[in-house]
Amino acid sequence: MKKSDLFYIWVFISSYLAGVVAYTLSLFLLYDEKMSGWGQLLMWTAPSFFTVTLLLFLLSILLLKLMNKYFLWTQTLLFTLAAIVPVYSIPILPGFWNFTSSAFLFSPEGMLFLYLISHVFLWVMDRT
């Protein structure tokens, strides 16, 4: 396994965990709720993330290589955008999509999610 493969695996797993941490922190900090159903949270979020986001990450890498624009900052930007897609796919799949759920990124929970995602990517970029 190449060093770049390990880098992508690390980015992929850390971006998933950033979403889980953002969700549990928003429950705790904003609503004073404690997380008890870790198994249910992982069961509902992991399949969506590890299928949709893996495909989007691979498509991002392929697209950047085809366009000869494969730089770390462009890859990070596309990975950040690709990590948002599964967040929005969760309300669509069970049929709960409406206009109010599209404003999630601008809610306190969504801002915490974006904050954690951006810091994970910046931390990973700093380590390379």
C-alpha cells in the first residue's frame, strides 16, 4: 500500500468521524442532550457516507487528474464539497426533504459541522 493510499484512507475516516463528532457535540453543547444510541447513529450514517462519499471522493480525484488541476488545495475543496452531499442525502432517502431541511448548513449544527470538517482537512493538509 502506497503512502498516498494511507493518506486517502485517513482523510476518508477522519471526515466521517468529524460528522459524528459535530452531531454529538451539537446535541451536547446546543441542546444539553447526551448521546446514548451510538449503534443507531453509526448504523444510519455509515452506509450512506461510506458508499456515497467514497464514490464522490474517487470521482473528485479522477476529475482533477483529467483536468490536470490536481493540487492539494483543489482536492481539499472538492473533498469538502463531496462530504456535504451525504449530509443532504439523509433527509432525501426516507422522503423527508423539504425547503427547510436545505437550510441545514446555515443552522448552528451545520456551522459546527462545517467548522469541524474544515479543521480536519486543514489538519491533514498540515501533516503532509
